[in-house]
Amino acid sequence: MSKAFKQSSHVGFLGFFKLNLLYGLALGQLAGAAYLVAAIAGAPVHLNLGDWKIDGLPAAIGILMLLPVVLGLISLVIAPVLFVPFTLACRLLGGFKVSRAT
């Protein structure tokens, strides 16, 4: 099996927007899983939701569910700011490779 590579130096705004959202969601899942592992290992994990204050394993499960949503929303807010530097960097560095598994 071989991979097909395509060299590109142009990314549309909507494509960059979606990619940034997916990276935010993935980072939230990774960080939430780290909090869950830390809680299982006995580290103090706290979740404060206004008047609700949760500790321990229930807090880690709450973080695992809420953090991807929060980081996804943050990445959507940051995407328009990062789009112009990303496109300039692509032009200066000669683009980027996109691989597609076949």
C-alpha cells in the first residue's frame, strides 16, 4: 500500500476553520483523559462550575466531557486570528504535504 502525497500552498478559510476545530476537540479529549488518569492514580482533581464544586473521579469525568467542548469553542474563536499567519507561513515555507491513505 502506498500513500499519495499532494503538495499544497493554499488552504481555504473554511477548511482551516474545520481543521482548527478538530484539533481543539482532540486536544480537549487528550487533556481530559490525562485528568482522568490522574484522578485514578489518586491526584487531587477539582471541577468548579459556579456554585457546584466537585472533587475526585466524578470531577475527572466531568472534565473529560466538558473540556473538548470548551477547547473546541476556543479554537473556533482563535481560528480567524491564526488564518493569516498560517497562510503567510505556507507561502514562505513552500506549502505543506497532505497525505491520503489508499
